[in-house]
Amino acid sequence: MARTAETTREDKAVETRAHEGAGLHLHTRTLHPPVPIPYITRDDMRSTAQSATSRLPGRPSGKDVVFYGGLGALAVVGALEWPVALAVGGATWLVRSRGKGKEAKEAAKEEEAEARAAKNATRERSSAKKSVA
């Protein structure tokens, strides 16, 4: 048994010498490019925050908060499974957003029709004044 222990020690010593004397030298270079650091003022932060928040949708109505909160509460309590609550909430949001889109389009069409009617009325008045004069 002593022989095997000696041979393993000799093998380890040989491996160590082989790695030490391998002659591998690794040269590395470190690059430090100049990076400008911007100076940000309080006014810059305020204007950036205001422009970011202006792009967010408006506040949800109280009814929406109560509906989605109740839906989440039912999912947490376990009365509804979370995939079902997610599907119901998503479908509700989708239906409501489509309805809002249709209402906005209808309102835009009505405004456009009113604008056309106003233009036609002013044209008729101006033509009537020209014919009287």
C-alpha cells in the first residue's frame, strides 16, 4: 500500500512540473475608452418625467378598479382559478377598449360632419350676400 501512495505522489509531482514548465504566457491588454458622463439637472429630470407620464393612458375609473380588484381578490382567495380570472379580465378589457375605439370613431365622424355643415352654411351665406349686393 505504501508503494501506491508513493507512486501517486510522484505522478502528481510530475503533473505539477509539466504544467509549471509548459511555457505558456498570456498577455492581456486592458482598454479604457473615454466615456462622457452626462450632467443631469433637476429640470431635465422633471421634463423627462412629464413627457413620459403624458404618454401614459388616463386614470382608470372607479368601476374598473373595483371590478379588476374584485377579480384579483377572488383569484387570491381561490374562488376563481387565476387563468380564469386572467381570461375574464382580458376579455373585459378587450371588449371595453373596442367599444371606446368605436365611440371615438363615431365622435370623430360626427365632428367632421358638423365641420362640413358649418363650412357649407358659411359658403351659402357668403354667396347669398354676394347675390343680394
